[in-house]
Amino acid sequence: MQNWTFRGVCTLCSGSSVLRPQPCRATRAENEDLRHVIIPLLHTLMYVLTKATGITEELYHKTYAFCTRLLTLPTPYCTVALDCAIRLKTEIAVPGTLYQRMVLAEQNLMSDVYPYQERVFLFVDPELVSPSVCSALLLEIEAAQEQQTPEACMRHVVSHALQAALGEACHPSALHRKLQASSRRVLEYYFHAVVTAVEQMADEANPSRAEHLERLEEIYYSLLGPAVAAKGRCGSDTLQDRPPSIPLPSPYITFHLWTDQEQLWKELVLFLHPQSQLRLSADLEALDLQGLGPDRDLARVSMLSTDSGIERDLPLGADELLIPSSPEMERAGLQRKGGIKKRVWPPDFSMPGSWDGPPGLHRRTGRPSGDGELLPGVSRVHTARVLVLGDDRMLGRLAQAYHKLRKRETQKFCLTPRLSLQLYYIPVLAPQDPTASRPPELGELATFLGRADPWYESTVNTLCSAIHKLAEMPLCLDTTRTVDPFILDVITYYVRMGTQPIYFQIYTVKIFSDPSQGVTEDIFLTELKVKIQDSKSPTEGATPRRRGTPDSPGAELSICYQKALLSHRPREVTVSLRATGLVLKAIPDSDAEGSADCPPAAAPVVAHKCLNVSVTEVVKSSNLAGRSFSTVTNTFRTSSIQIQSQDQRLLMLLLDKDHRRTFRDVVRFEVGPCPEPCSRTQKSKMSWLSPHGQKEMEPAQSTSKPLLMPINTFSGIIQ
């Protein structure tokens, strides 16, 4: 990627803190058709416009005009530009809105006018990440949170809102001293006053900057007093007396060692209900949504009623007797009994995982992504940003937890209506030889994300080696020195600006070992490796072989698969061959990406997925010395596959390169796209509407939507 800086965007004058616009490199990138640097520049520009104060209207309007020009470009440029334009439109009319909303949500500062809350959950597998890396991360997080007290964050919000709105009329030194000397009660009073003034103006259909300035001037004069407030910046502070710039606090991050498969779900439940001591079991009566029971209550069965619907026709109970000729009796004769209220479900109700869907184009400005009402009367005010560190094995565990979470939601449906779930990934791989030309085997998904999004490659993937170097540095014993939050800064930038997801297909595998034990099901995200075990099946006796005949390596396999075609036409292929092993990859290599007969394995909107299968086939040849065997690798692409051992050789399966997920003594297995979990409500609705019952539900299940797991990047896939 081209080396770029933000020096050309703005210049900080020595005598004033007003940011004056200069020629923007983003515009030059547009003119020179350097589209790969547009999104990084836009993200950094929005980051600066959110944090800085004293931004001139000229720079705001130039940036807004540039974003509107980008709407003519294809995705992801138009998607990112639209999001920036929506936020800028409110920031122009109400300066300081983006900063205030970000701090309120990330620091969980409760406010009636802005109830949104966000939290970053950092999950690390202690078996995959070294203790030194865990200690370095925990040290930076604790050092940052010690400085970000609720009082300090409230001071930042008040000071930033007043300086952004008043500009030159604000006296920053006097404001800083006054806020530092104020008590908690006084600080909370002015904090809520500023937040209410900003949010009420931002929520109006046509916000007026003049009215917003007038409201904040009243708060400013009330806080400092008329004499001090009238000085404004004319009071000319010296450079030494000028207060430090207003920081943008890092988000509230919780650090977790991933040791339990149910840990992700438990942490999300506690995030929604931090005060209640829940049992954290499968039946959470405490999480029923405002009288909304389990799915069995949603599927209402129609019953024949003889009720006229008029209250005066109903028999009165002992506690409901009315006095004749009373006003209540007269009103009862004219009123109708409230009928059954029809619940209007949104179109995507059958997909409880609409956490992942892209937010609407007309969502409210500055709200967390994916917010809104999934159910009537239930607002999604919580956003959980789950960040995992590790290699492909950690992503396999994340896929398992995500699948269980989605499956649990079809039974209870308690988190989805209130929670927006965002997934992030930072690769942390074992140190390797710098002279190695090939990418690490355990970092295939990170390599794919870097190819899809160049800014992810430059920002996140390059952090992998830096994490190990920083973790190996000796700890400073001087407690007076502040910790340099290098890793935390990259994490903060990623979770704030990484809003474009890339969706990955989750595959399910059905494993058949012993007919008496039934079928074992599991899922994988990146890879399934098949090896041939040395021992034969215990149920079958060993077949005798002739003396002097060499034992053939591998096993005789019967492979039946659906060939992946661009036309989506079903084409089944059955083949029998002798092989020593197979590898099924869901992440395409760089040379296989974008081929003619199969689309990429990860895309924002895809209707077809494919597995890249590599079979190590045994080739038998005869010569004067006798028979010999050689191996050749055959590759093909498929959407689903079934493999069975024919000569009583047992198979061993390894999921997502994780030795903890090894299955032995396998006779047959089936692999296909993991379907979207279907709730009991949806099943009962389908069976109720189907006139022929179960016979018509079977084709519907075969065409069910696949389950996709999103991982957020900065721009999604750049074609």
C-alpha cells in the first residue's frame, strides 16, 4: 500500500487551535484513481473530526461533498462514504455530537436521552497465546482504565461539547480549571445538561446550529459566570497556561481467558443484566422480553370464540360489579372489549441472527451499527464487540461458540432483540523465520482478510509481530512512568472503524464411527484434515494377503460430492480411489481465488459457497522390479461431500487444525454448509401453513439459508 500521512488534511496554527483546511489527499486519491487509499483516508479523517475541536465549517462541507461524490463508486466505497456522510450531516449542524455519543456508549455513562451502551470483550485462549502477550495486553488495559474514571469522562464530554460549539468564544483554560474544581454533584448536573442539549438538537428533523449555540452558551455562562465567560479567548492564555487537548478515551475493555465453551454466552447475558444474579442455564425466565415468553407462546393457535367482544355481554366477577346508572356502567355499554392484539413481526423475524445484517441506510445518525427495533417495543441499545486474539484454531472455537449461541437463540430468543453482536479478529501467531516465503499455516484466514482488505493488512496483520516484540520487552519498575498503549491504540482504532463485515461460511460435519453410538455432529470454519489410521476396523477381521505382495498405502475411499458450478446446477459425482489423506479447505488460496467455476469463499453477499478439496491419491505402477506406489494430488471444488472407507481402514478427522478437536475411528462422514438454526416457532408456522404437512417441509429444509459468521474489517472485500 502507498505510504500516506494525514499532514495534508489540516494544519495546527501555533497561535490558535482552529483546524484550517488544506488540500486533502483523499481528493487527490480520487482524481488519480488510487481507490485503495480512499477508505483509509476517510477513516482517519473521521477519526480526527470526531476528536478535534474548532473544526471550521469549510472543512466539514468539503468532507461532506467528497463523501457524496463517492456514492457513485461501487461497494465498499459507497457504503463507507454513506456512513461517513450520515454522521457528518449531524456533526455540521450540532458540533460535538459524534464525540459525545462515542464516549457515552463506550464508557457506559448512563443518560436517559442516549441509553446506548457498548463493550469490548477481549477473548484469549491461554493454550494458544503466550503468558507474556496476555500480561502485556492486561497491563495496557488496566493502565488506561485507571485514568478513565467516570468523572474524567464527564469532564471530557462537557469540555468538548462547549469548545466544539462556541469555538473562539470559549475560554478553555478557565473551563478546564472550573471542571477540575467542581464536585461530583455539580459535574453531573452540567454533564446531563450538555448531553440533553446536544441530543435534543441532534434528534430534530432540521437541527439548527444557531439554536444549538444559544443553548450551550447558557450552560457555559452558568458554569463559569458572566465575568469569566465574557473574556472568551481574548483572555489570551500563554502557551504554557493552555490546557492539554481533550483526549478521546479508549473503550471499556474486559479481558477474558477463554476456558469454557459457554463463556461467550454467559458474558453477553451479564452484559445485558449486570445487576441480576442469573442462574446462567438454558432456561432463563429472567430474560423473557416484556412478557414475551418462549417460542411456544409465539406460535398462537386459532380457537373458535363465542365472545361478542362487547364488555357488557361479559359476566362480571365478584370484584367487577358496577353500580347501575353509574358513569362507569354507561361507558362500559359503549366500549368494546380489546381483541387479540396482532403482533407485527419484521420480515427477518425467522432469522434471529439478524445481528449480522448490515444496518439500514436510514438509521439514526451516530447510533451503534445494527441498532433498531427487531421486536416491537424492544430497543437494541447494547452493542457487544467481541475481539478474539489467536490463530485459525481460535477462530474455530469462536465459530463453535457462535453456532451454539445462534442455536440457543432459536429456543429462547432473549439476546437477539436487545443486543447487536460484532465480531473482530487480530491474529497472534507464533514467531517464525523472517526468511520464510510462505505465510504461516495457522494464519490462513488472516492472510485472506489481508488480501480482501489492504487496510486490514497494513493495520492489523502488521500488529502480529509487534505484539511479540512488545511482550518480550522488560517491564519498567518505575511506577511514575506511564505505559505506552501501543497495542491498545490499534485495538481501539480497529473496533471503532472496522464496521464492514466479511461473511464466512460455517460447515457442518456428520461423523459415523460405530452404528451403536449414532451420529456425532460438529462444525468447522477453515479446514478439515483427513488421515488414515494404521489400525483396521475392530468389527472386521484382517484379510490375508499373499507373501511378497507389498502392502498398499492409504485406504480405498468412496467419494460422492456435489460439484461446485457457477450456474448452481446440481451435478453429483461419485468416484472410488485409494488415498493417503484429504484436506478440505474453506479459505481459498491466492491462486484459487476468483476462479471461473467457483466464487471466493468469503464475500459480503454470496449465494453459493464451495470447499477446496485436495486428495492425495495413490497411483500403482508395475515394472521389472515389481509393483511400486506413488502419490499425486488431485484438487476439486464442491459444495457438499460424503466420504466412506471401503476396506475397513478407519479415518481420523482434525477440525480447524486444532488437535483438541480430533475424531478417531471414523468409518464415514458427511460435510455440507451449516444451515441457519430454525426455531420451533418457524417450524410450527411452516407445518401449520403447509397443507400436506411434513412432505412439503422437506424441500424447504434442503434450501435453508446457510449460517454465515461475520468478521469485521475496515472496508470489506475490495474487488
